[in-house]
Amino acid sequence: MTPFYARHKRTTLAIATAVAAGALLTTTLTTGASAESSAAPTAKAPLPGAQVQLSPAARTSLIQQAEAATPETAEEIGLGAKEKLVVRDVTKDADGTVHTRYERTYDGLPVLGGDLVVHETASGKTEGVTKATKATIKVASLKPTITIAKAEKQALTAAKAAGSEKAEADNAPRKVIWAADGTPTLAYETVVGGLQDDGTPNELHVITDAATGQKLYEYQGVETGTGKSLYSGTVTLGTTLSGSTYQLTDGTRGSHKTYNKSHTTTSSAGTLFTDADDTWGTGAASSSTTDQTAAVDAAYGAQTTWDFYKNTFNRSGIKNNGVAAYSRVHYGNAYVNAFWDDSCFCMTYGDGSGNVKPLTSLDVAGHEMTHGVTSNTAGLNYSGESGGLNEATSDIFGTAVEFYAANSSDVGDYLIGEKININGNGTPLRYMDQPSKDGASANYWSSSLKNLDVHYSSGPANHFFYLLSEGSGSKTINGVAYNSPTYNSSTITGIGRAKASQIWYKALTSYMTSTTTYAGARTATLSAASSLYGSTSTEYAAVAAAWTAVNVS
């Protein structure tokens, strides 16, 4: 679970967007201001390194070709006899370059941190491999020394500290090879469910050394993040007419559905929102479990995020397969959080303090849906520096979604969560131009960054993106004043948010892996800039300068 924000050590928040199934009828409210819409940009020749949209048949064909060639690929890139490749995804660039993402097994056991990306030219020649670990995958023995019961007990203890009351793991611990950090080690992975102390579902993964019983790693698997909306004004929604009733199902965007949890915390989807006249919400918050306004914001956030990824990166949905996730609103009682959960492939929103401050703003929706994209591309581990980069990726594209929407009720800015007022004093959760303004985030990289909560170790990457987009110093954008410093007192000239977004997305989908650190992110974004704009371009130089300005050099 990836939360949208962290409050001290206990409460975390994440927010998401959804998409699910059905046919669509587009309808517009007749009352209030005109609906905001995001038109697709004028068509132009794609950049050489930009990803092209593959038809389902073409994508399936490339995956099947890669699967058939896994033995040869494994041998070509120097894997050992006991290692096998498992195809996870394939993308293709405008110049014909193919990037195939793999997981690995060792003697039949999953290798956590063994993921890699093979880059092939249009002619089929391997031109590079990006690996999550450089270590040779090999262990002396596959026979554990400790018992399964000991590994489970350790995981339950860790889960209890997070607020779970579960007395046993969801499933028996499984044997894995842990390769994400240090020497590859035979280990147990245990998953514990239940609820965390703030009501967020718990899906704690604990990795235990199978020889010594030492805890090697832990992370959360749940990531915390026409109608009248509360935050975005009057908007156009995709809905479906079923008989004489309208359903909040968007058939043109992978059939995204919006469900009502009615202040419960069960794992079920809930009840699908329906309406008699296709005019949804009131534009005002209500503590009633039948309130449609929060659902309008969630559905609008989902469709806007879908359109942003489709029109900006040719990505069709979170998994790039044309299928939507789904959204759930009114989760829990006065639940001040929201989260993305891979296990249900869904986004869930609480109603906030007093059940009248739903966490359904546009940048929060974009933030959470992006956790799903990250999970299905680089798979950045949700801890340490990679966890900070995971959170920053959601902040970066949540911000980009807000700018893309061009909604006059929620104009684009480099402030995170400014509409939902979690702090209670009107301030945003995070600031991209100067992250330390929130009192906890870091402006620059340091060796101690990995020890921060991932919502705060995201600071240097957020700062990098702002500098790359807008440059350093004082300026006002859409009525918001910014003043972005640099570690080395340099002056940075931005290349624009559009190019910065293309570079980060390319890095995420082609060059980052589960274990990418800040140094690795610098390398990945430089590779992306080179692929998109050339290694002698202004954009490439700007990427290098912006990283140096946040002390990643």
C-alpha cells in the first residue's frame, strides 16, 4: 500500500484513481459553469525514443516472442544455468527499439530484486541491459535453517507494530531469493493483512533470512494514494445507461467504475453508484453515505488521469492494456487517507475529518493512479531511496495531471494536496519547488536520505522535477509564488514541464528497476534524455544540471 502522505510516524495517506468495465454515454450537467475538458494535443511526429501505442494484438505478439526466446536471452546476457527469465512487459519506441522487462527465478524460486530490462534495436540486436542488481544470483543451499513458524512470527510482530491485529499470516511464508540488497540470500517472504492503526488496509511484506532469522526488509503492499464536484467545479463524466438508470461507469476509458463503501472497511468493492437523471452530486460535501459529490471527484480524477497518460505517453490504462482499475469512495468512518492497492487493482478514498473532507482532489487521484503505473513498470521498492522515488513519481505525475486538466476550479501548481487541507490550516502537504517548507522533506540528497519516511525522501526528486521544468529562483506560475534554491548555488534554466514529464516517464518505463536509487535515477533520466533528445542536447545538459543542483552528481 502506498500512502499519499505521512503524518508523523503513524498515519500515511495515498490516493488513487480507477477504471473498470461497461459501455459509455457522455453527458453534461446543464447547471453551473461549463464543463472543463482536456483536448488531445495537435498530432506531431513522435520523438525517436518516445513509446508508441501498441495494439493489444501487437503487444501480445511481442510478449509471446520474448517468452519463446527467454532461454536464448538468458544465455546472451550471461545468466547462470539455474536462472530463468519471466517476461513481465514489453514496450516499443518510435525508432523501433524494444524494451522487454523481466523477472527472474533461481532454481524455481522467485528472485526479489532480480528484475531487469533488455533493450533491443529495431534489428533485434541487444544494445544494453538495465539490472536491479549487479550481483551474481547464487546461494550455497536452498535448505532453510529456521522454521516457517519463526519467519511468520517475525512478520506478525512487525505487522502488530503497524496496527494489525491479525494472529496469522494471510498465507504460509514462501521461499524466495532476496537479491535487492547486498549478497543474494535464501529467505522467506511473509504477507500479513488486517488493518493498520489509522484504518488503512494492511498488506505488510516481511523478508526474513532463512538461515539466521534476521529481518532483511519490509514494505507495505497497499500504496496510500456530468456532475458537480467538490474540488473541480462542474465537470463532464462518462456514464452508462442501464435500463432506465444511469451507472457511474465510464465505458470509453477501460470501463472505470466508481463504488460506494458506505463508511465500511471491508475488502468488497461496494455498491456501484447509480442515478435517475444523469446529473450527479451537489458540489458540496456531505457526511451522508449516499452523497454523490465525492464520487464525482473520484470519477473525474480517474478519467482525467486516463486521458493524461493516453494523450501524453500513448499509455492505455495503468497496465497499458486498455483495462481500467476502479474507485471506491466513503471508505471507513472519518478516514483521513486514501490508497492504491495492487491486490484489488483499485483506488480508495476516505471522507476525511468529520466525513466532510473527502480526499478526492485531482492531484491526489493522479498521484494514486500513478502508484499503479509504477507498480506495473519499474516496480520501485517502497522503502529507502527507491521508495522516495516511488512517491516522487506519483507527485510528479499527479502534478502533471492537474496541469493537463486546465480546470479553472483547480489550476495547475507545484503544490501537493493543496485542496484537501489535511493540515487544517490551508497549507499543502508538499512543495515541489522547496520541499523542506513542509517541515520534514529534504531539499537535497544526502547519505541519510534513505532513513526518512518515503514521503519525505521524495523531496530531492520532486525538487529536481521542478527545477528541470521551471528553473531556479523566484517566479509566479498560475498565481502561485515559488522560489526554488539549489544545493550548489547554481542558476538552472528549465526546459518546460512537458519535456520534463516525457523524460521522467521514459526513465520510469525503460531504465528504472525495483532497486533504483537517486544515483540510478540520474543515470536513468540521462539515458531517457539521450533517447528522446540526444546526448548533446540542451535537454540532456539540463537533466545533468538539475540533478547536480539537488546534490546528485
